[in-house]
Amino acid sequence: MENNKALSLIGLATKAGKTVSGEFSTEKSVKTGKGYLAIVAGDSSENTKKKFRNMCTYYEVPLYILSDKEALGHAMGKEFRASLAVQDANFAQAIMKVLGKEGREC
């Protein structure tokens, strides 16, 4: 249930132009301080999860492991997406509130 709400909020944030997706764009968003929240698909490789876990810990950006690549992509109106960053503080807060501590990495 929480996943559906979170995915809906991701869809709204995407329509508002407040998300970036893809490994490179997500990484850039986190490193430049524009990303308030990073989300990685649960079926991503362990290497990808580890990379984002370390990066988000270093830059103090919350990271959540959520759903799968297909569901994340569908929520954004695209194909598969392994990672995304939310670039709006209010959308990030709303998504984190819905997800709570479940799925949180750092």
C-alpha cells in the first residue's frame, strides 16, 4: 500500500519536473546538492545499491530501496528506471513520510 502511494507521489513529482532518473543523472543530482532524496529499485544490482548507499551516506542524502525497475519506470511514465532523485524538498518529505523507516538505507 505504501509503495503505491510513494509511486504516485513520484509520478506527481515527475510531472512537475522535480525528478531526474538514470544512474548518471541521479549521481549528479546527489553530488551537486540538488537531490533531496534518492531511490533505487529493489532489483538493481548489488553494485548499484552499494554505490548509491556509499554516496548517499557521504553526501547525507536519504536513500530508499523501493519496488522494482519496472514499477519505478512506470511511475515516471518511462521504461525501466533503476534509480532516481527527487529534486524538491516538499515532494521528498512527502515520499519519506509515506515510506516511513521501511526500505530506508541511510
